[in-house]
Amino acid sequence: MSLIRLLQRKPNGEIVFHEPTSGNVPAYAILSHTWGKEEVVYQDIQVGVDMSKTVNKAGWRKIQFCGKQAAVDGLEYFWVDTCCIDKKNAVELGTAINSMFRWYQNATRCYVYLSDVSKPDTRVDDQRAWEEAFRNSRWFTRGWTLQELIAPRLVDFFSSEGGRLGSKLSLESQIYEVTGIANKALRGDALSNFSIKERRSWAERRNTTIEEDAAYCLIGIFDVSMVLNYGERRDQAFRRLEDEIHRLYMGVDFEQFAVELNLASFPEATQFVAREKELSKIHELLQDHSSRSCVILHGLGGMGKTQLAITYARRHKEKYTAIFWLNANDEDSLKLSFRDVVQQVLRYHPSTSVLSSVDQDKDLDQVVSAVKAWLEFPRNSNWLLIYDNFDNPKTSGNPDSSAVDIRQFLPRSDHGSVIITTRSSQVRQGERIHIQKLSDVREGLEIVSNISGRKGIEKDPNAIALVKELDGLPLALSTAGAYLEHLKLQTTSPLLDSYEDRKLHTTWQITFDRIQQQNPASAKLLKLWAYFDRQDLWFDLFRHANSVDDEWIQKLTKDELNFNEAITLLCTFGLVDPDRSPQQQVGARGYMDDKLDIKGLDWAFHNLGDLFTNQGKLAEAEKMYVRALQGCEEVLGPDHTSTLDTVNNLGLLYVDQGKLAEAEKMYLRALQGKEEVLGPDHTSTLFTVNNLGLLYVDQGKLAEAEMMYVRALQGKEEALGPDHTSTLNTIHNLGNLYRDQGKLAKAEKMYVRALQGYKKALGPDHISTLDTVHSLGILYANQGKLAEAEKMYVRALQGKEEALGPDHTSTLDTVHNLGTLYSDQGKLAEAEAMYLRALRGCEKALGPDHTSTLLTVNNLGTLYKDQGKLAEAEKMYLRALQGKEEALGPDHTSTLDTVHNLGTLYSDQGKLAEAEAMYLRALRGCEKALGPDHTSTLLTVNNLGLLYVDQGKLVEAEKMYVRALQGYKEALGPDHTSTLNTVHNLGELYSNQGKLVEAEAMFTRALQGFEEALGPNHTSTFYTVCHLGNLYRLQHQLAKAEIMIRRAMKGFEDTFGPKHTSTLLTIYNLGMLYADQGKLAKAEAMYERALQGYEDAVSLELALSYLPALNTVFAFGDLYSQTDRINMARAMYNRALSGYATVQGPSSKRCKQLEDRLQALQAASAESKVGQDEFTKSGAAKSRSFKQKLRQLGSRLNIR
């Protein structure tokens, strides 16, 4: 990629060029727009140019917009195509156009400025007001904007006023409807996964001003390079583009070997239902053309292997010079297929000597050799051969003389691509993909609907029942569809062929005949198996039947070797699968056709379920547990203890999946069964009681959880003793519950008891001991004892590193929590180091998509938000959200946590409409999953209240707070910290509404509660103290206000240090108080300290859009205006206005206040200038007069 020329927005607002050196390109934003009149070009910004003309051009507004928006997102540099390319330099222009896709792809953010979409200036963000204009925007019709939509990962859309409309993610459905571009492409899937035809279709309705640009704008879409030749005409430009595409995929000499796809040589397959997962896998394995690639599609007959190969060939035909279909059923069919290849090649290249000299009728072996020689030409490397029906491979165990040795028919050169379809699992010439029956009923319905011509059957219960009965077998479904078509048309006989020689009976008969030929006992065993309705058979079962007067059974059970040989042949053809669980390897070996042997279920399925759960593969784990449960119920009965253990495990899994209602059903069933079979005090019963307690905690049913834990604890103390580790586990859980209930003293007692017990029973370095130390760290953090918390975490971390290693997941959990603690302490650099270590460890141990990894990604996003790195925060949140949606589903509570966090981030960015959308999604999800009164639901309700305050919707905010308060009171009690936080928020709301008496009552109540629950020196206590001080300031109780604010400042300094943002916020509040007291010098010192602190904490550039810093700048402006430093006041007001406009929009309340202040300054200055001859007294007199005039204007303009 050529070096990119960027624009840099300096802290004073000046915009200049920045040309990075090689390998040192900084993070940058990039603009996408449609060109209009008076665009700013490269020559307009060169050094020495009169910028007064440049800034008056219409296009300057877009450049300013891009620079300001980049600053909001923490980016100093940005790129705009109109001026960052010297278009008078043909070489630079050509290089830029060939690099532009990658420039957009590498941008941190892309801003789409829609000059023809206006967003009305209202407090309510009604998408309907601008959505039609958005859909009809000229931007969607331009050729160059195609790559600008697809290449960047993060794309935000803005109106002509600069108001944010949404992102590529949030507007995905509208964009798809307008453009027809697949969602996967919009989300960043590699473009090589999309056919050339599909990519070409994306640009069909797009136009360019210069005709050749219609081709040049697709250079990046197809990942090619071209020399620009303006004047060559559109059709010639497209011819050259097609040539480059063909060279990319087929090689430089592709024309010498190009043969068009001959569909006549392919089997008929018109009703294939796309297996997108398998198609993507084939493409992934075959896309590397540097060496030979081979894919083997194996599975039972009728599974759709042939149709899958056909679909792949048709979808990706542009990437191959030639595609040939070969019938590998037997050697004669293969040789005839090679003769067909000769005829196809000679049709396009009649002078190909290696083929034209062959006698096609007499010596087919020579034909095969000639075709192989042609395929082996070094420059002929981009062909695809499909060997279909290779069902009878020559192997050492196959006595069939007609078996095919495919190696004789494969080219020897190390290039080209090969697909082999086979029923045999012994074919191993390439990467194997097992083609199995369809798991989704909807796919089966689609097959039946397509072939029968019947519409709407997806809602027909009879059709659904039929499809389920046919069990996902594509050929059976196809036959059923043909039969339904026959009934509809009333023809004499149904058309059962899916393609030539592939009747339903035929496709199974071929396999059966081969099995019977190789081992008759295997064939008879398969017939017998049909009577068992897919049940399991094993050697011991047949051995006990050795008195049966059937010679084949006697031979089969002569010894286990004979039985295994018969079974192995059935496995080879994919008709049965062996159970290879550890237990079966030492005892009787079970085999099954679609289910597992009941023997060893605890070993096989439970262990597999546990393994998949630990790997985060929850869907696979569920399948294992469900199959184990079905087997146990059939063989052992629904009330057997093994069945109940499986029920309990399924409950654990449902908890991990967030299916809490289903989990509760499982636990209650297990509990009832165990109470009846084992008794209420049996340890196994008590384990389920304990699990129910954990579930009730997750459901927010804390009273019920406590009842379960107390019952489990009492039972274990009697059955196992007070010092048994299982008893200690319940004590530990009870501590967690008390912590969640805000009963921190009780929680501490439980943790200390558990810790002492673990030390005595297991030692100080045992993992259970260390886990309790870890929990004590969490408790101390909640109590505001951050130093004690750090000691606990460090001790737990050291112990786990020694016991488990630095990369164990339990060690990483403590690393993660230590990061959270450092974040709370304001040690943001240390927090980032911890989170990054945890992230790297989880990615290595669990994979990038594991839920534990995603939790760290989520928290890293929160840290970046606290650091003011809002763009990085959004990346983290979006990664976490996408991962959780795929792993857990869109409605899982963990997914909703990240949705909630995205809402908080958007709120901080001033994207209030997007924030509201996120909060409402989180609220709906929590209400559905957890109920309207769960604490997680109430937290979102509370934060919606905060958002409505920011939007000025104070009535709606009050409703949210009141709902949250009532819910917390009922769920947690009136003195819980969550309840008190909502009381505090209500105090803020009443203060904003001017209800100062009500506000004081709320703050006083919250303060008393925090002091009792958390202590007088907890940070939550200090926040309420600070707000109470501000309230006293508004009530003009300045002495009381100073006592409160000073107490809060000292507390934050002692806890967080003097440079923490909470400390700085209190310093700012103290400055406001000094200003009200007339102590302007002291006020200025406080503002200076606060502003400098913010700039140090979040960087000077980010401070330009950091709201607490902007509030301080605003206060500075007021102070300077009061002390007659007019120019300094104007500079501060302008800086604040620019920041508020960027973050909250130019129509925000703050912006209007600042505009009024600037107007007052200007008017006062004008009056002072007019009357300057009248003022001949001392400077002091002038100062007093100016102050009087400013105050008079201020009172008229409602300025404090």
C-alpha cells in the first residue's frame, strides 16, 4: 500500500497536512461523501496558500466536520479524498485509486456525510423523519461509495447538519434493502467468499461521473491493480478489469487453457438447498492456488454430496480456467469422462497438440495420459476436477476387482484443485468433509416445497411432520416432493429421480450390494439392525445369542475380531458410528447407527457435555446431555439416580446458556426425584438444593436463594460435618449471596469461616482456599476497602500462578478482577495491563470467541471508555457483542450486559438516540429473560432514567427512577446500595427540576444509607456528599456546601489520589463554590488544577470533547468574563462551544447558553467601544463600568 497523506487537526483547530513515514501511519478517520460544488482540493491547503479563500469554499464544511468528529472519537488524523490526493499528479492519482480500498479498510472509523439527508432539529430522534431520504440518498447510487461502504469495519452515517443517523450495524437492514449487498459482506467477511458475479452485481445500479471510473472504482472490490487510462472508454476499461480478475484467479496465461463450463457433462441438480457452512469450508480449503488442494465429500448416499459439488462449481466458476466433471463409479466410466475432457478442450483450443494427436476411440489409456499431461503443464494451474461417485475405492481390505485406484487418474503435478465425492470414509487423498443429514427442518421444508411446487408448506403441520419423519435425508425429501407434485398433477407415476440413476431405492441398493459382496455377515447384520429401530448392538449381546441356529450369527460371534471386522465395514460406508468412550475400550465395545450405547453414558456423553461446556460450545453440550438423558430414561427409567444426575447437569448447562426457566424445571425435577429416591438429607439431594440456590441468585430471587443455601448448609453440616469441603462450598456461596444482598458484614463472616476451613482442610495454597481469598478481594472492593482488596487479589494471584500456572483460566480470572480493581482505583494503565494479560491468556487457552474471553473484551471496552478512548471502547464492545450473539444468542443475559454497556458508551458520546435503542433492547431482553423486577432489569431502567435526563425528558426520567426504586426496595430492601444509588439519582433529578427540598431529602436519605451500609469513607458515600454540597450551593448555604465538598475531595484524594477524575470533579465543584463566594482567585486555582488534571488524565486532544473538561472550560469562561479578561473569556467560550457541539449537537442546551454568553460579550464590547471617548477616568472606573454593562446584558439574557 502506498503511503497515505493525512490531515491533522491541531488543538487550536488548525488543519494541516501530515505525511507519515513508511510503517508509521497513525490511527485515522476517513470521510465518505458525494462530490459537490466548490470542493477543497490539494492545492487549496498547501503551505503558503491563503486559507481565507479555502475556508469559504462549500467543501470546507465537510473537512471541518470530519476533523471534529474524529476528535470526538479520539483521533487526531483524518483523510478526505477531495484534498488528500494531488489529482494533477497522474502517478499519485493512479497509486491512490489502486490503494484506496485498503485505505478505507485500514481506517479506524469511516464517516459517511449525506448532504441530501436532513435530520430535523428536535429533541425526539424520530428515524421516520429522515429514513426515506436516507434510502433515496445519492450516496447509494455512486460507484466510488461502494468500496467506502464495504471496506471499513466501523461506518457511521451523518446528516447534512452533522447529526449522527446510525452505524452500518444499526442500519444494516435498510442498507441491505437499498443495495442488495449480503449482510455478511457488510459485516466484514472476506470478499473472496463472494463470487465475482455477486460482487459485480453490487455495482450494477451505480454511476460515476467519468465513464472509465465505473470500472476503476471496482479495483479494490476485486483485489486487483490496474494502470489508469482515462479516455479509453467504459467498455475497454471493463475488458481490462475482467482480464485482471482472470489473471488473479487463473494465472497470467489463462486464455491458453480457458474452457467454458459445460453443464451438459454435469448431473442434473436443480433443487439443491444450499449448505452454506459446507460451501464455505470447501472454498476455504480450495482457495490457495499455490499447490494442489483436494477436498473429499464423504457420507451416505442421498445426502447431497453431488449437489454440493455442483453448487460450488457454479458459484466459483470464474476462479478456474476449466472445471471438468468425472464419473468415478468405475474405471470405464472414468476413462470415458477423460475422453469427454479431450473433446471439451479441443472445442476451444483445437491446436493443442498433446490432445489433438490422441486417438479417442481406440486407446482410452492414452487419452487419460494425454489429459493428465495437459493438466500438468506448469502454466495450467487453475483447473478444478470433480471426481463424482468414487464409492468403490481400491484398498487392501476390498477384494472387489472392479474397485478403482484413483491415484492412476490424478495429475502428478502439485497444482490445481480436486473435489472427490464418495460414500467411503477410507478415501484419504485430501481434506475430508463429512456430509450429514440436514439438521434444520426449514431446509427440509424448502426441498419439499421447491420440488412439489407447493407454497406455504412451512406452516402446514402435516408437511412439518412429514419432513421430521424423513429425518433430514435430502434424497428422501426430494422423493417426497416429487410424489406430492405427482398427486397435484395427477400423472400416472411420480418422478423419483433426483438426477440420473439416483432413485431413492437405487442409491441405498448400491451401498448394500457393495457391503454384501465384501462381507455377507455385515449385510445380514445391517438387515437385522433395521428391526431395532436405531437401537444399539454390541458384541456381548450377540455372544449370548450363539445358540441361535443361524450360521452367520455363529460366525459373527466366533470371536470379537470377526464382529469388529463386520462392524468396521458398516462404519466405512457411514451406516454406523463406533462408540469410543474410555469405558467401552476396556470392556464391551458398543456400536450404534444413530444413537450411543447406554453403557458408558456417564463417561461418554456427560464427559463430552462437560468438555463442550468448558470450551464454551454450549449447543454441542446440550446435544450430548439431551441424548444421554433420553438414553437413561429409556433404559433406566425417569427416576433412576443416573437419570436424575443427567437432569441436574442439563440444568447446569441451561444456566450457562441463560435459559433460567428451563434450568429451574430441571433442578426441581432432579430435586423431587432425589428426595423420593434418596431422601431429603442425602448429599446428592443437597447438591441439587445448592444448585437451586445458585439459580435463584441468577434469577434475582435472593430470598429463595437464601432458603436453599441455608437448607443445604444445615444438611451438609449434619451429614458431612461443619469442616467438610462440600459444607465449606455452601458457606462460600452463602457469602456470595450476602454480598449480592448488600449484607456485607454477614458476607465477610461467611468468607472468613470458609477461608479458615479451607486452610485447615486443604492448606493455604489449595485452589479452593485461593478462590475464597479472591472472593474476599471482591467483597473488600465493594466495601470501598481498595487497599485490602488489592492485598487479597495479589495473594490469590500469586497462589494460583504457583498452583495452576500463569495461563490457567482461574489465574486469569483473578488477573481480570485485579484489572477491575485498578480501574476503580484510577490506575488505568495498570488496569489496561491486567486486562490485556487476561485477554491474551483467555484467547490462548479458550479461543477468541469463548465467553470468558468476551467478558474480558467487554471490560476492556469499559476501561477504554473511562480513559476517554471512545473509538477503541466501541471496537471492544462490538467485538464482545458479536461474539456473545454467536456463542450465547442475542437474548442471553451476558449479551444484554454488553448491549447495556454500548448504550452507556453512546450516551457518553452524545449519541443519545443510539444509546436509547441499546438500553431499550437491553430492557426488553432482561424483562423477557429475567422478569420486570430482576435487579439487572432494574439497572437498565435506572440507566434509562439517566439517559432521559441527558435528553431533557425529565418526566420520563422520573418514571424510570421511581420504577427502579420500587423494584430495588422489593427485591433488595430499602438499605441496599442499589436502592440507595437510585435514591441518589432521584436527588439529582429533583435538583435539575428545581425541586431543591425534595432533592435534599433524597440526598440525605442516600447519604445516611451509604454511611451505614458502606461506611463514611466509601467512594459511593463521597459521591453523595459531593452532590449534597452542590445542592447546598444552589440553596446558597455556602458554608455547609464547602464542608461537604471539602469532605468529598479529601475522601477521593485519600482513596484514588489527587489526579483521579472523581477527585478532579470535586475540585471543579469547589471552584464553582468559590466563585459563588466571590473568592475568584481561589476559584481560578481550582479550575486550573481540574482542567490540567483532565488533560493529563485523558490527553489534551480528548479533553476537547470530554464533558467534565468542557464543563470546567465553560466555568473558566464565566470567571474570565467576571474579571474583565474578555479575550480569554471568548476563547474559553468558543472552545467549550466547539466541544459541546461535537458531543451533544449544536442545538443542545449547553450550546445555546454559550451562544448567549458570546452574544453578551460582543454586545458589551460594542457598547464599550461606542462610549470609549466618554470614559476618561481611571482603568478601575472603566472596569467597573464594563462589569455593570455585562451584568445588565447578562440579566437580560438569563446568564448567571
